[in-house]
Amino acid sequence: MKKILVPMILLVAVLGCKEIKKTTISGTVTNGGSPVSGAIVLLLESDLLTAGMSLGNGTITNSEGKYEIIRVETGTYYIPAIKDENGNWKYDKDTDMFGWYGEGDTLTGLTIPAPVAVTEGNDLTGIDIDTLYVVP
């Protein structure tokens, strides 16, 4: 009985396991052409940043300003980078610099946030943020 039971358990375990497809988003955060080290890059469902929002659900850029977010679920996201100047892990609009992935507006010079569509298993590269702002 044990000879049949062990292979059956293994077969059920293998067939029951769903393959985990990993979707990765990666890019670089710069400001004025210089890499931004230690910026927090987030995935948001809207293009709104609110004062006091937690910054604990993102990734942090390395010394070259590069970031990578792994195991991203299918969906549409907006991607901001925030330089948490006071290290409190909350967005403070008077002190923290922020920027969006998106297109520059020719009239205002500000970046207009662009949504990023993630599909399962299709990695996105070059999701770069090139300008950070402080809102007075």
C-alpha cells in the first residue's frame, strides 16, 4: 500500500501545483540626468498620491537608480517614485520628491502619469522615471 500511496501523493502534488509565472517591471529613476539612489518605486491603481500614504509596498532603487519589481500580478498600474527625504516611510508632500512614469507635458513641463498594463509572464523593461518634483 505504501508503494502506491507515495507516488500518488507526489502525482497529486505535482498536478495540483499551478505554475507561478513571474512578471517583472524594471527601470531607472533619475533626476536631471543623475541616478536617484534610495527612491521608493510603487505600483498604484490610480494616479493619486496622498499625503501620509504608506510607502511600504514598493521596491527601492540601487545606487545606479535602477529598480526591479518582481511577481507583479496582471492589471493596470501607475508607477511613481518617491524619495523619502525624512525616512518616515510616508509620503510628505512638502519635503519628499516624487515623479511618475509617463510623458512630459509640453505646456507645463510636468510628467503626466501613464498607465502600465501588465499581462502574465510578459516582463516590462525601460519603465523609467526621469524627473522628480516637490509639491509646495
